[in-house]
Amino acid sequence: MATSARVPLVQIAPEAYRHPHDQQATRALRSVPGFEKAIAFLSRHSFERFLYHEYCASAVKVTPRQCGSIHRLLEEACETLDLPVPSLFLAQTPIANAFAFGRETPTLVLQTGLVELLDDDELRAVLAHELGHVHCGHSVYRLMWLLLVLASRFGGGQAGVGDLFSMPLQLALLEWMRKAEFSADRAAILGVQDPEVVFSALFKLTGGSPKIFSQMDREEYLRQAEHYAPPSESRLDRFYKMMLETEKTHPIPVLRAREVLLWGESDA
């Protein structure tokens, strides 16, 4: 969609598009014992600077002069969502992923697997999705999860942070991370103002490749969501799905794609 066709959403508030699941999971997260202690620890030690230094050292910083076409997509998404332009790094990996971190100085990371897989409109949607995380204030909670990963990698017990991440807090963080994605998907829809673009990006991220994407069928994919979440199901199926979803950081892809289309078609 041409830039001129997108309507700038001047001073839009996060609550205008925050998903109810995100709101509910955030309240649950804040009620978990140890949560406030963990937030205070992160604020005191400013771990976002550690991550910024890591990507400054090992990835390419996207600027108007470096990877300019991607920087233009970022500028367009920021203009539409009425947000300041954050730092953006391009990291070399075949994995198709992106994420945002940092509250004081927000930073986005785009992995090259996404650049290979998605077209420009879909990349703009991904950037708007990550901007949504920043806008909704998700960054500090996501940083908590990244710290948990780093603590397990480098020996959290010796660093004195392992006790911050009790099992209830881990599970609450994962639940919140899954629900926060729904809000960021709505930001992606607002950023490109075409839910089909966001759906297409999610479709490709589920199992697409440039080589075979022309053979993939939109309606068949949507039927998967109906098969996964039928109107009625057994207790055993619900138990299996709970086991499947509990340790995931993102919602089930087929349900997420369906949710994008439902909200994109709604009055909201």
C-alpha cells in the first residue's frame, strides 16, 4: 500500500488497540510474588544496555545510508503510528524473527531470514508489530524474559539472579508474552492498514518459503484453525493443548492469523 494511502494515527494511545487478553495477563503478571522485585532489579542494572552493545558489536545498524530501503519501511511505520524512530539492527541468521527491547532507548532487531521471506509490505507490518510492543510498554517485561534466558545460559545462580525467576513467575511471563502478541498484531494492522498483509506475513512465518508460497492456500490454512479449535472438544484434547501451549512464547500461529482477520474486519 502506498504511503499516501495510509492514514497517520496522530497521538494514538496504546489502549486504543490493546487486546483484552494482554490486559488480563498483565494484571496476572503483576500479582505474581517476586514480580516487583524483578522489575526493580532490571531497572537498577539497566540490562537493555547489555543487549544494545551486543547488537552494536555483532549486527548491522540500519540507517538512511545503510540498508536504506529497510530504514524507509521503518520510517513509514513510525509515521503511521505517530512514534519516534528507534534504533534498528539487522542480524545475520536464517531464522525468520524480529524483536524489540529497551524502555529508555527502544531498539528493534530484524533477522535476515525475515528479509528473505517477506515482501516490503509484510516487512513494514513486522516493524509495526515490534513498534506496537514498544508503544504498549511490553519492552521491560520482554527484557525480563531475555534476562531469564541469559541467566540460564551463563549461570544465573552464580550471578545472583536465579532466585528472581520462580516457576510461577516464569509461567506468568510466558502467558503474558503470548497474550501481548495479540496487541502487537493489532499495531501491525494499524501500521499497514491492511489486515491481509499481516495475515500473509503470519502465513509465511508458519510454513512458507519463496519457492512454494504460490502453492499455499489461504482458505485451507484458515481451516486449520477450525480443526485446532473446534466448537467442542474432549478434556483430553484440552489437556494436550495446555501442555503444547504452556511453554511457548507466541500464540498458536493458526489462531493468531485468524484473530488478525477478525479484528481487521471489525468496527474497532
